[in-house]
Amino acid sequence: MALLLLDLDDTLADREAAFLAWARDRVREWAPTDPDAVAYLVERDSDGIRPRPELFAAIVARFGLQRPVETLLAEYRRQLVAAFPAVPDDVIARVRALRAGGWRVAVVTNGDAHAQRAKLEHLGLPALLDALCISGELGIRKPDPRIFEVAAARCGEELDGAWMVGDAEADILGARHAGIRSVWLHRGRTWPRSDVRPDHIAGGLLEALALLDAPV
């Protein structure tokens, strides 16, 4: 058996596309004549890293909204989940083929438990997975290697020989701390560190999955 660990946002699920769709939809209501509004939202979002209350406090000020941040946040969480595009059929087929060939597959993701589970359900992904590890449920976040150990245990596998695929620095650092191989999805970016590097860099998930039998 072998073990594949996948990040969720912007790895298995296209959060970038979902956020852009949400931003365009909101701008039609909040600032339909502002040509910079969508770019502002994308920049402030910081790839989902900026805390949501901080983001929405800035949004309220920028667009002069007269609604509570808490209300806007609740709507955002529902709307963002609905905006996620379907996982491509070729990705689904590849993961199914891996599982049929003896691989165990788990999602290892940082984030709020309710939000991450809602995304997975919306995309129909739970049936594709052997395990799910969410930092918001476990109280452990990548790059802490313990979250990878939990994922392996839930899959009934050892970490030895496992792979981690993700688009974030925490995915690669966590893989290094856990002693497993890694693939970083660059998404048009340059790897930012010189002290730690991923074993491989790929332009997309299918390309990454094709590397699973590559040597270290």
C-alpha cells in the first residue's frame, strides 16, 4: 500500500476560482462602477490567508457597507462554498485509479472544520477519500507533522513512503518535518525559500499525481 496526502484549497479544490467568482458577484452589488473593486478584494484576500474578520472589516470600510461584519461573514461562507467549480473529471479519474491500484488517499487541510467539510460535500469528494484531517477539528495545523501522522493512522498506513501534494509553504514544511516526499503546486509563483525545498514542483494536480512513482 501507499499513502497520498492532499491539501484541499487550491490543490484538490479550486479556491482561487471560487473566490474570484464570489468577488465579481459581490462587486455587482457593492460597487458596480468601480473598476478596481475586484482586484482590491483579491489582493486583500491574500489567497485566503488573511483572517476573515480582518478582511471583512476592511471590506465594510472600503465599500461603505451598512451591514454587520458578522452577517457579511456568514453570507460569505455560504456563497463561497457554492462558487467552487467542480473538480475536473480527469482529476477524479486519476485519484480513483490510484485507489484502485492500492493507494490510500487523505485530505489534510488547515481551516475551519465546518467550512472545509462544506466544501468537500459540495464537491462530492468524501466518497473519493479514505480519510480527512482538518486542523479546526484536531487542533493541529500544518506544518506540524502530527497532523500527517493522524492522517496516516486514519488510513491504516505508515508515513514511510507517503507523498504530500499542496500549494502552500506549510504543506512542504510539514512534509519535511514528517519525513515524507512532497510536490508543490506553483500556481505561477516561485518557491520562496532556500533552506527547504519541495522534492518536486508541478503546475497542476494532474502533473503532480504523475510524479508519484518518481525517485526522491
